[in-house]
Amino acid sequence: MKATLILAAALLAAPALAQQAEAPAAPSPGEIVSAAPLSEWMAIAPEDLLVMDLAPDARGKARRVVIQLMPPPFSQPWVANIRTLAKAQWWDGLAIVRSQDNYVVQWGDPDGEDAAKAKALPKGMQPTSESDYVAPWAVAALAPPPAGVTFDARALPDPFARQAGVHKGWAIADNALEAWPVHCYGSVGVGRGMSPDAGTGAELYSVIGHAPRHLDRNIAVVGRVIEGIEHLSTLPRGTGPLGFYETPEERTGIAAIRLGSDVEGLPAYQYLSTESDTFARYAEARANRRDPFFIVLAGGADVCNIPVPMRQVPASEG
Amino acid sequence: MKATLILAAALLAAPALAQQAEAPAAPSPGEIVSAAPLSEWMAIAPEDLLVMDLAPDARGKARRVVIQLMPPPFSQPWVANIRTLAKAQWWDGLAIVRSQDNYVVQWGDPDGEDAAKAKALPKGMQPTSESDYVAPWAVAALAPPPAGVTFDARALPDPFARQAGVHKGWAIADNALEAWPVHCYGSVGVGRGMSPDAGTGAELYSVIGHAPRHLDRNIAVVGRVIEGIEHLSTLPRGTGPLGFYETPEERTGIAAIRLGSDVEGLPAYQYLSTESDTFARYAEARANRRDPFFIVLAGGADVCNIPVPMRQVPASEG
């Protein structure tokens, strides 16, 4: 209840309401997630995390962005390259080069366009191909959702694909033969040139606006920001075409990008199993908000409106 | 072509590509809009604009946000109140009170919760009712789209409604009997307490993330930001619950909010008629990106992925 009441109270003063006796209210999506048993929280291996430390902000405050890398079967050539680049400390000293409102923040080598000045890539980079924007995928027969849940986030109507759903921890769309990870708020993808260039993974972006689903199958999605996206989404927008910064001074420096397994003292992160009963109830509650603030149930949601819950493992459970 | 080539070049160096002879490329959505005849650009009356001047930024730079108010039949009691509040200069000296990542930035009276300290509303405020979140709406028979256009942005499948579409200049969803303006990136809505409180219009928010469509029919949508949203979307996120700022120092002050008709020297603004041939082609190109960067056509789009093009009237046409 707490979050809902704060919302109500803070949106507009309504002090009398808090004193009314009310029937027990339906829980909010957040309250449902808070009650998940420990067994439903899935560990994210530190080697599946990419940790980006930006230069401190104007007040000297640290800015860390934590990204979860895409698991197989998706985008693995780029993910392998991202691991190689992080191990080589390749991004250290490079910069955020672009911030376009309601679209993406992008980082990499500011001199990447200039063959004479571009930073050399490390050894061991794999070739990439646009054929890997998708993966073979036969959607397995789905177990029915738990009793009382009528909304199934694993099989949603979708204007950009045959269907979309949240499966195995990720938002995925498919056309019955192939599937692909979709661009939602916070998704991380791979910048590229014109086809057939598929990008190496050295130039990355994060979505900071409404899901740009038209990029699906046109660019590799390699992960998602699970913490610290505000350090990207609040960056000043670039004033050049497509939100590129026009001067070096406008860019934000990258102090270091490392795999989570190479970062000392990194907290443990978990995501809520998308195959769990709690996730099914959470998704149903996102699509049909019965908590007290709401009046009309939407009766549905799009795949990007059901973000997979994430958390740092509380110290009490560590 | 320019924007696409810049995108490609800047994403990753591919200098050879620019020298290849290419077949004439399909235009991008932006290029289609640029070629619209003047007759398809619709004037926005200055009295239908709300101009918010924030306190200058840390470097002393002005921050202006221009909002287009919702036309009839939607949300008119709140829009009337917003005009009354602007005429009374009621917001001047108040503040941005909340910035929640991937959700909303909200402004109004920081003391609104405290009945003893809350700023009195001006005379002439109208009562509001949640019954006005929707309006009676019989979707008229639609003229067929122009030749060669197979995608119709006026009638889209939608997970949150019977259908959604871009009609008469706005993104609207309906259930065949009633219709309502939807929450997209940049939409402006009215904060409220618990039902049946429907908010007065004194507390407003703008969407700065993925469309929170679950708010549709639960809150009044009263307009949309047409210029300057970056001054809201880049504000530091609040660290309190729901992104509220925890101290007055964190808030951004509002210097003034006025109707456009009371702002000297305001440029003229226009939107592209959503009933125009150019809009139909633009929407089709959003759903099926044939410009050179893209490989796979999505074959569809959601209603918030087809923003209505806006512009300042160029001086040469003024």
C-alpha cells in the first residue's frame, strides 16, 4: 500500500482519504514482487554483467551503469566481442558520444568515423552477421498460468511481430520460426553502419525513450540496463544531427567498462523468474491495475510495459 | 538522405559506402515530412499553447517547454482550469517536484499536500469528474488511405483498447462507444488523489519514458509537449519514493507559465494534418522503414510510435 498512498498523497492533497476505512486493497505490481519467495529470484552471474563507470558528475558523484548481457541463443557473436573489449579495457577513456531525446544514448570511440584516428580493436574479435539478429526458435508449449491469472505475458499480441512475450527472463518477439530480443526502454544494442555491416559491439547504445521497436531485427540487441540508467537518460541532449554531441567538451567520459566478474565489491543481482507464479501475477497486475489508485483496467499491456523485475540481493540474504 | 547517412557514418566508420553508386533510396519518415506541401501544415492557435519557462539552467541558459493543449471533445474541464491558472500566473514561483525515470516529470505546488500551506487556487476553477477521462465518440467512416499506402495509422490494433489511431491531430484509443487521448512520450496529464478526485489541473506531469498506457482512462490527458521536452526529460531523477525530490534545493523552479497568446515573440507552431496524404505516407514509412539503414520491415507500429510531426513555422514562410 505504501507506494500507492504516497502517489495519491503526493499527486494532490487528499488527507481525508487516508483516514477512511477501506476494504483490503488489491496489491500493486510492486507489492506482488516484494512478496516473491527467494526461490523465484534468479541469480545473474557476474560474468554476465557489464559495468560502466562514467566520469563523476559535476558534483563529483560516481555514476555507474550496470548492464545484463543477453544470454544464448541471441546475439552471441556481439556478446563475445563485448567481453573481449571489456577484458581489453578498450572503452576506458572513450566517451558517450550521443544523446537523442526519446531515442538512444550511445557510447564508443568519438574518432570511430575517422579511419586514421580510430582506436584499434583488440585481438580476438569475432565476425558478426545480420543473420544473427534473430535466432531459430520454436516456442515450446507453455504451461498454463497459475490459477486466477488470465493474462499471459508470454504470448501477447504485438504490432511488430507475430507475437511477443516475456520468456526466460527477456522480452522476445517471434514469427513462429525465428525469435529476437526486442528494443524496450533500457535495452542495449550495437551501433552499425550500412548493411551488411552488423557492428562489432564496440559502439553501443541504450534506449532512453518509447520502445523503438522498428529497430528490432535491424540491429543486434545485446542486453539491458538493470541499474543506473538515470546516468544515461538525464545526460544533456546533443545538439548535432541525431543527438550527437558537437564538441568534445559536451561528451561524458567513460572511466572504465568491465565485466562484473572483474569488479571488486559488486553487489549480487537477481531477476525475477519469468516462469514463476509471482511473475505471472505481477504481469497480470500490470495489465489490470486493481490497486487503489486505478479505476479502469486496461485489460492488456505491451511487451515493453512489463519490465522484468530486478534487484540487488539484500545484505540480509547475502 | 542526409540524416540516414549521418546515422550510418556516425554509428560506425564505413567510409567506402558513401562512395558506392546506389539506386535511389526510399525516403525516410523525416524526409517525407520535409516534402509536405504548406497546405498540409495546420496552425496551432497561440491560445492553445501553454508555455512553461523554467529557471535558467546551471549555465544560465533559458529553458522553455511548449505544450499544446487538448482540443474538444477531450478533457475540456481541466483545459479550462489550466487556462484559468495560467491567466492568474498561478504557477509562477512553484516548481518541478518529481522526476521518475521512465515515467513522469511532475510540476505544481510543493506544498500542495499541506492544507495549511497549499497555495490557494484562483477563482473560476471548474469542477472536474473522472467521467470526463473519456468522451462519446463514434468513429466516422474513414476515407481510404492514398494510393500505395497499405498501413493505416487511424485504425491500429492496440493491447490497451479496442483500437487506437492517430486522428484529428492526436493519438486516440477507443472502445467503439467512447474514446480517450492516450499516454505517449511527451503527453501531459493531470495529477490527482484517490478516486473520485479527478485533479484540478494545477498539478501536471509529462511522460518521459515508455508510454504508460495503463494510465489511460485513469487520469486526464490534457496536452502534449511539442518543444523543449529535453528540459524535463534530463532533469535529475528524484531520490524519494516515486521520484519525488526530497529537498527544496533539488527542485527546479518555474519562472512562469503562460498561455501562448500572452507570450510576446512566441514563434508560430504547426502540426502536420493527420488526415493529409503526407501523414499517411509518413505513418506507413514509420511502420515499414524502407530507407537505406533498415533491412527488415516491421509491418506495423503502435500508436505511440507514430508521433504527429510538429514544427516552428520557418521565418521564410512567416
